[in-house]
Amino acid sequence: MPIIDTNRLNEVFNLSGLPLDSEKTVQFKRYSELLCEWNEKMNLTAITDSEGIAVKHFLDSCLPLSMVDVPTGATVIDVGTGAGFPGVPMKILRSDISLTLLDSLNKRLTFLSAVLDDIGLKAELIHSRAEDKGASALRESFDIATARAVARLSVLCEYCLPFVKVGGAFLALKGPDAKHEVDEARSAIKLLGGRVEAVKEYSLPGGDKRTLIVIAKTAPTPKRFPRKKGIADSPIG
């Protein structure tokens, strides 16, 4: 099982202006060990090498915290969290945030529960689809929603913006060349009560390109959103 290089982990975080203390380093190390251990029995990630975990999972998840002001004690929901990215690394770096992890597969949440117990952090775990919980008591109750997913931005916004209270923001962690998704999604974002606040393009150590799209929640999301499973994949009109 790969053992994460903690010297390299600290190096890439330091170079990004996100220094780790010894406790956070240990927490990330243990997270990486559990990720690789559980990945042998369930599909969590295709990235299992030390450098990939340190940079493409842990640092990639945390870099938005260096670009966006997340208030102390902010309530954060990570929608479609999967193996915990970006929510759990953000929680390790910022233990003050109140984190909720939402995923449609319960076995992933079982893994995340084991990780959180092992590294001594708390988060609320919710087994549900985003389009179902977005119409529940969780609606417009979070300061920040995050998602690191391959779905089109217009789809992600319909899933995530309903969770965000007016005055909060949705942080979409995307790959390279995501600007065209922003243009495609602008009318939907406005209809959902959002406004594109920033599109930040940057590179990870090693050269992989990333885009952070910051969408401010400026008005309540109309009650008809999010639509039901399958419908949300169609354009908003």
C-alpha cells in the first residue's frame, strides 16, 4: 500500500500558502492510508500513488480556501462527495467549519465515517441524491456548497445552489477550459438565484490545469428547482 510522502505533502501545501501543522499532517497521512486500504475492496479513486493523492486529491481540494474567503465557523455542504473530496481535506485544514457530506452511495459514507472517526473530526453524513435533499429542510441552510464533479456546470448549479442561503456561495471545482461551461450556464445560474462572481484558472504542482468557479447566491432559488432525477440533465428554461 502506498505511503504518502509527508515531506512532499508539506512542501506543496507550504508553496501554496497553506502550511500544515503536525496534527494536520498526521490526519492527511492517515486519510491516505485508509483511502488506499478501502480502495482495494470498493471503487473510491483511480489515483493511489503518493504524489497523486497529495497533489490531485488533498491540495486540489484545499486550494479554493486560499482563493475564497470562507468565514470562521461557516456551514459547508459537499455535494456528491464521493471519497470525501473536497470536503474532508477542507475540514482537516479548517477544523472550524461545520461540514456536511452528501452522497447517493451509502458505502462511500461508511468509508468516510471510518475516516472521520480515525482522524478525530466530525461531519454530518447524509445518504441521498442532491435533487431530493435540495427540496428538504436543508434548503438554503448553508453558507457554502462545494462540488468536484464532471457534470456540466448548469447541472451542478441546479443540484447545489438550492442548498446555499442568500449571501453564500457555490464553489465548483472544475478541470481546464471550463470557461465555456460558465457561458453556457449563465442564464440557468441567474434563474436559480445565482451570479458568477469569479472564474479562477490555476495549475497544480506538476502542471495539471484547474478552474474554480465561484457563484454567489443573490436571491432565493425558485421552489420548482431542483427538478427530479433525470430532468435536471435537461436545460433549464
